[in-house]
Amino acid sequence: MTVLSLSRRPGRAPSGAPAGAGSAADPVWWQRLLWLLVACALINWSIQILGAATSFTWVGVLVVLGGAWGLGTAVVATLPAPRLARLGALGGVAGWLTAGVLIVLFVAWTYVQVRNGPGYGTDELAFDQYAAQLAEHGLNPYVHSMAPAFALFQVSPDGYSYNLAGQAVTQLSYPALAFLVYLPFLALHITGQLAVAVNVGAWALTVVLLFALLPRPLRPVALIVASVAVYGSYAVGGVTDVLYLPFLVIAAYRWDRFGETRLSLLGPVALGLAMAVKQTPWPLLAFLVCGLAADTYARAGARAALRRAGAYLLISLGAFLLPNLPYLLSTPGAWLRGIVVPITSQLVPAGQGAVGLTLFAGVGGGSLSAFTIATGLLGVVLLLVFLGTRPLLWPATFVLPSIILFFASRSYGSYLVSLLPVLVISAATVRHAPASRVASESPGEPADGGGVQPHSNVDGAPEVSTPSRRPRGRRIWAAALLAATLAFAAALTDALAAGAPLGLRITSIRTTGQLATIQQLTLAVSNHTGRPLRPDFTLDEGGQVTTFWLRSAGPAVIAPHHTASVSIIAPNFPAQPPITGGFSVMAFTQGPNTVSVTGPYIPASLHLALLPAAVNAEIPVGREITVRAQLFNHLDAPVARANEPVYLGQIIYDQGGLILSEAQINNANPGQTPVRAYTNAHGVATFHIRDSQPDLEPVYFEANLVNATNFYPYGYSNILPIRFIGR
């Protein structure tokens, strides 16, 4: 079981009582807390895989192991401090065993998820593996369409990336290492679920690196982060950001010590390889290079600063170009277009950042380009703050790209959380300078009047003293920061204040009946501008954009200051929202790029429940059984509404298909379905059911409501089987 590693021997509380577990005077109480959280994580993983224990014996064994190890970890974490001190020498081994158990439980959980849903969840996952298969056969993925990957890996149309015109992106959109990592596995003829397996392996490797590189007292943080649900869901669901995380962990480890040892050269190599996987780490290069340059200049002058920062830059770019070089040299245009697709392709806005105010609350929408401008300007602002407060923000360096991307028009949750594990290693291993040093230095100038700093020059040369120009440097920095901040504020204001050009209102819907989805919408579309607009429509369900819907009636172009009725139909079944859930309709225009959004639309809030919920006894023919249908709201609270029509249907589900049943409901004709009854003052409709002949199979009853305006069924109850037998 896990044993804590103590940094010092426990003392005594001020009152003279022993500083045991739980005492605030215990010098390792926070380590106890971290390991208790690890214990909770182990037990949670055990619970998460419990559902598959009846299908796979080995999963059942892991369920028991995980629960037992978690409980043991909790016990050891709360042992009295003197006991822990004696066991401290075993902390490293026991900690690694605990990490191994947790990773095994995580891998088991991913296996269960893949078994339940083997299709790839995103186009990026499918594109990477398909590109690797092309590369394996000597083909250049950047000059081939990725469209065959959709069918090859069963990607749902809702998993595609769409531009503002509703066209799916079919070009490879990532640097070369994103798919080259698959080639060794393809060479071994490993293909089934390869991309998911590589994702899961990359996340497990990330956890191992965090655990190994963090100071021993902080090692449980790696296991706690590993158990945050979103990371496992992203790895299995098809978000490939996890592929660059092992590289970034290495790049973040003591990054500010670059050049002090030969081992520190791994940092820029790892950063370059991370950049060769995906675009998210790209902004880090500017922060790290500028940070190293400013720090070295303050201690050793401009020549040393250029030498150190230039070395980091060249090594990083070299590592980035190494896997990309064959494609850069053979088809430079296609390669460049591919790696900048997420920036240049005018993709639909989405995500949990500032753009969510537009997509979910209808704030702004008239200038999507303003979000892009604001994102770039914020990068400048943060870089200036990063340099001007050096080294105050150094521990947070590796999360700064997430802050920048928070204001992008596409600010997916993966952009916001993927760098947080790397932040842990950066914050724990970077040097923390005294506050007085931070306060005394100004951007881009030597500290303390150019005097020698306490630590030595990274080049081993004598420190040089440079005359201080603090007042002038501060003025230049402050002016630049003020200008960039005002420009960022103006762009963000434009993004959120420019009103949507179209007013959208849903006027009617058409459903699929018992399938309980919506297949057609009629919209009132009002053009508030003085120019004609050609909108393209799609739906947003919980932050997920569907395939763009097809216009079936109404004008394609909305005249200035005119309102038109437009009907749109779902292009496929995954695009059809359920009538029980909420959604919004989005309309996009190009030149300028805008988005207009309806308010949240919830077609149905009431539903029914049949009481009793189950009839566990066989019912003799001729005997009457009473079934009640109760109205409930969306919170499952009973609704007391009288005279609401309720429809009860009946059918027999046989192994070979559907069979018409012959039960009699409320004295209607035998077999009549559905039969209508009205609710009483308590919101209850009553049905009396009997059957005149026995059935080999049970009769299945289900109740529903009908919309009074559009006449679609909704609010389906639970299904109640009743078996009728002879006397």
C-alpha cells in the first residue's frame, strides 16, 4: 500500500499534544490529504469499471484489487506520524506500485469504453490514423483527401469539423508527428483501435513522467490529475491533444535552467516535438525564448542573451522541422496549408471560452473575426506582462496559451484543460525568485542596476554589468502594454457588442413520432442589416454542432430589413435533436463572418410515468388491472393538471417482430391502440385493462402526450409489460 515520504520528522503541537494525523501542526498533513485523494481516486476507478465485471472476469479481479488498494492507501495515509517516519524509506516503491495500480484501472476503464462504443469520436482521430496508413504506403497525406477516414473509422457526422458554409473539412490539419507516431504500430500490423490505444498510452506516459519528475512529496498530485474524468474521456473520445503532453512535461521540467547542464537540452527538443504534433503548444515558444533572453540579459548582457535564447529557438525549430521535413520539401504549399487549416479555414465557432457568450447567451455575433484579432492581441499583452514581471509568471508559463485560446472563436475545453497537467510540473520545478527581485526589475533591463545576480552565468563566463536604464525601459514597456491592452479590449468589445445580423425564431417543428426526434424546423428569419444575407443553418446541442441542415422551403437570400419564413430539414439522423432536450439554431454568414442564434428551444417539458412501474405477477384473462399515468415535469415532480389527454398504446414485441395485441383498454374494442383518457385534478389518467385470451408473450403498454399545436407525440412513459394467462 502507499506509504508517505516525509520531508522532516513530525513535531508537536503548540499545546504539547503529539502532532498526529489530522493535526494542523503535523508538518506533513497536506501530504496525507493528497494521498487520501489518491485513495478516493482508486476506489472511484474500481466503481467505474464495476459494470463490466459480469462480462469480463479479469475486470472483476481489478474491481476487488482497486477497492482494496484504495482502502489500504487511506489507512496508511492516516497512520500516526512516527509510524510514517519509520516507513518513509518505502515511500518511493509503494508510491510507484500505487501509480501502477491506478494506471491499470484506467486502462481497464478505457477498454470498457471502447467495447461499448468502438467508433472514433472525432475526425482528428480518424484523420491521424488514416494519414499514417497513407504514409505507410509511401503517399503524402497532405495532398490526399481525408474523407475516406469518415467511413473507415465510423465517425459520426456530428464529429466532423465544418466551416461557415457548412462544408466538412477533409484536409489533414496537423503537423506530421501527429500521424507519424502511429507508424511503428502499423509496421507491427496493429490497426484496430490504434488511435485510441496511442491516445491512452500517451496519457499513461504523461502520468508516469509527472510522477517521476515531481518532487516526492508532490507525486500524488500526478495520480489525482490522472483521475480527473475529462482527461480519460478526451483520450478515449478522440481528442488528440494528449499526444503532445509527454513532450511538454519534459519541456516544462526546469525549463528556466536551459544551458546549465547537457540534460537541459532535452527541453527545447521536447518542445519542438510537441509543436510537431499540434498547434496548441506553438505560442509557448515565444514565451520561453523571450523569457530566457530577458533573464540572461538582466544577468549577463545582450550577447549572452542572444546566444542562450537563439540556441533554444534553433533547437526547438530543428526538432519541429525534423518529422515535417520530408513533406515540407516535397510539397511545401500543401504542407503549409495543412498545418494552418485550423487558423485559415473559417471554421464554425465553438467552445467554452468567451465565444460561449455569443453561442449560448446571444451576446454579439456580428463579428467573428474580432475574436481572432482579440486572441492575437491578448498574446501580445500576456507576453509583455510575462516579461515585465519576470519571473513572477514563470511557474504559470505553460498555461498561458490556454488563457490566450480562451478568447478564440474556437475555444474547446481540450484547449483549456490540456495544459494544466504540464502547469503542475512547471510550477513545481521552476526557480522561484525572491519577491524583492521581481519588484526591483523592469522589463528588458539588468536587475539591481546591472549588478551580478546570485546565480552564475549559464555560459560560465564572468557576469557583466550593464548600465541601468530603468526609467526609460519602464516607460517603453508601460506604453506598449497599455496600447496592446486597449487594442485587446477594443477587439473584445467589438466581438461581444456587434449585434447579430439576423433575428431567428422557431415557428413550428415536425417530429419523427415515436422516434422522438425533430426532423424539420420552420424559422422566421429577419435581416436587421442593410445588405442581403445568405445564411447557412445548423443546430447546437450542448455545445456540439450538427451537420448543417438543408433548406427545403423559403428564400436562400434574405433581403435587407425583411423577414422570411424558411424551412430546414435534418440531413441525417445524428443531426436530429431529441424532443426531450434543448437545442438552438445557428445561422452563419460570410463576408463578414457572423453568427446568429435562437434562444434555447425545449420542445417538451412534461412526461408520463405508468403506475405501477412493473406487474410482476401473471394476470388471468378476464381479470381487470388498473394502470395510472401520472404527469411529471422535467424535475420528475408530479404536475396537477386536469383534462390533459393521455394516450395509452399496446403492442407485443415478439422475437420475430411486432404482433398486434388484443387487450381491452377502458372498454374500447379489443386491440384498439391508442386509447385516450383525461387527467384528473391531480394530473392522473386512469386506464382499466383486461384481456380475453392468453398470450404467449407479454403485452407491452406505453403512454404518451400529444402537442396541441403541432400534434406530435412526446412525453413517453416507461414501458409496462403485462403477461395474460389462461385461468
